[in-house]
Amino acid sequence: MSKSILITGGAGFIGSHVVKLFVEKYPHYKIVNLDALTYAGNLENLKEVQHEPNYFFEKVDIQDSDALEEVFDRHGISDVIHLAAESHVDRSISDPLAFVKTNVFGTVNLLNAAKKAWEGELGLHLFYHVSTDEVYGSLHDGGFFLETTPYDPQSPYSASKAASDHFVRAYANTYKMKTVVSNCSNNYGPNHFPEKLIPLCINNIKNLKPLPVYGKGENVRDWLFVKDHARAIDTVFHQGKPGETYNIGGFNEWKNIDIVRLLCKKMDEKLGREKGTSEKLITFVQDRAGHDHRYAIDATKIQKELGWEPSLQFEEGIDLTIDWYLANQDWLDHVTSGSYQEYYKELYEGR
Ligand SMILES: NC(=O)c1ccc[n+]([C@@H]2O[C@H](COP(=O)([O-])OP(=O)(O)OC[C@H]3O[C@@H](n4cnc5c(N)ncnc54)[C@H](O)[C@@H]3O)[C@@H](O)[C@H]2O)c1
């Protein structure tokens, strides 16, 4: 096989779409999905590819350096696409250290394992680090994040991702590792854990449960369909220039409250409910501590230099997403019957 790619966090939301795309599109690559299977890891996301001969799974925590070294060795890893992370801002507010352990310590551990495995030929192998637009901080009503925008993380999650980005660039500079970093806006789509806004609303609308919206719902996010992010990762992995950073986004800004209203409207139509039924479920809850006002990505560089652009309009992507959740009740049941229920209660119903 021409490459043996370690994809970390491949059982999570975005990682599972990246794994599926690579396994199916590149049968001559060996794809090794390394994931600790935290509450966010779900191997059911990978059912379509789990029996493919070029797919391998390793249940390993990126904090475990011995296990990482062993995986690099045994699979002859040639390149890394690193997505494993603690990813939920609310969880980072209640337990910041968990984010330092996985996102910072775990990333440095992985860099060290790669550096050791590739000693003497660092220029031949790529370490691709997947990051977020949240590292740039919060925008007011004008302007966009560019690749050159100074980092200004505002939450424990974004601070830990910013630190991991800095370490990746430091390894490129200090040890001459071949690295690339991409910073993407908010993703939505199938297999999204229902603690995040869009799947949480779809699930609650379906079950006629309250729709918790932080503050007045005025916060603005730029949304990208997850499969378009996976396509962008494929593009950056194969065509990105070493040492560069690429912003990935959909030029698609929405206020949270407008997304919730759109979901209500579409789900009333799809479920044959009377117009306005779901909007009555909207419940404004106390705002998230330090809630960033607006994120907006300028994705011109990846469009112009690498020819990537989003394939879907937002409303098409939202339709596909709602239809997927309605058709995959088993997936939702399996997720929501776990410890997620307890967490959900603590987070929203205790307020
Ligand atoms: N979701 C978004 O909108 C978004 C946007 C931009 C960037 N990102 C970045 O993309 C990556 C993936 O995000 P996601 O939304 O798919 O996250 P996710 O929470 O759905 O998945 C994370 C995966 O990492 C695994 N994991 C967590 N800790 C681990 C550890 N210590 N060792 C090994 N595996 C571990 C989990 O089991 C899970 O499968 C993250 O790095 C995130 O910062 C996410």
C-alpha cells in the first residue's frame, strides 16, 4: 500500500467522515483509525467501512506514548491526520484540565511519536493538524478571520486548541517536521453528537422537548457541511504546502436563533405538524460564560490556491442532515441512552 495514514479521532463526528472518505476513495492507502472512544467516539459511525481490507482500528489514548509508538511501528505509519480532541466548549468550562490533557499533552505526545518514528526522514512524512476557527477569538459585526489573524482564544477549549496549533508549528520550525494546519468553522451533518446545537434541536423537536438557546440566540457562527470539511481535509492533505495554514469555511453566517427557527420550520413540514408547533419549544437559557459573539472565516486562500469550495448550499445541507437523523433513529437511541442523558440534565435541565 502506498501510504499508511494514521487518522486520530476517527470515531468522532468529523473524523468518521474523513475516515470513510479516505477508505473509499483511496483503496491503495492503509487507513488506521486511532481513537480512545471517549463519550464522543462511536464506532457505529464507521459501519460502512468497518470490513474494508484497507481499514484498521486501534483503541488507543493519545496520552499513552508507549501505545502510540507501538502503533506507528506495527502499521508503518507514513502520515498523520490528527483530529482527536475534546471538542465541546461547555465541557471545557466545567473541566478545563481534560482539554489540556488530550488537546495539548496528547498532541505533543503524538508529535513526539511521529518524530521518533520518522527520525532521519522527517521531510518525507506529513503531520496534518486539524484545528478550529475558535483559536482566533471573537469578532464583532464586521471582518473575517484570515490565516494571519493573531490568535486570541477565549474559552478553555479554544485555548487548548491554540496551544496545540502552536506546538505543531514549533515542531515544524524546530525539528523541520513537515506539517500543515487547517482551521475550520462550525461543522454540521450526519453523526453529530446531540449535545451540539443542530442535532440537539433536531432530536428535541422530534420529541417535542424544549429547545435551549443561550442568551438571546444572537451569537453568529459560520456553518459548513461536514462532508465538505472532509473533502477540504483531503485537498489540504494532498495539495497543501508544508508549513502553511488553511482556513476552511462556508461563507455562511447564521445567528443561532435563526438556525433554530429554520430547523423548527423544516421539521414541522417534514413531520406534518401544524406550522409554528416547534417554535413554541424555544427556551432561552442563561448565556454560556464568556460566549464568543461571532466567528467568520475567510476561506479565500484554500479556494484560490487549492481549488476547494463547499459543494452544498446551507439549506440543502440542513435538509440532508434532518433527513439523516429522521432515518437513523437507532443511532440516536444508542447515543442518547448513554451517560449523555445525565450530562444533558446537568447542563440544561438543572438551570
Ligand atoms: N465540530 C466542529 O464544528 C469543528 C470545527 C472545526 C474544527 N474541529 C476540530 O476537529 C476535530 C474533530 O472534531 P469533532 O467535532 O469530530 O469532535 P468529536 O468530539 O466528535 O470527536 C473527537 C474524537 O476524538 C476521540 N478522542 C478524544 N480524546 C481522545 C484521546 N485522548 N485519545 C484518542 N482519541 C480521543 C473521541 O473518542 C472522538 O472519537 C477536533 O480536533 C476539533 O477541534 C471541529
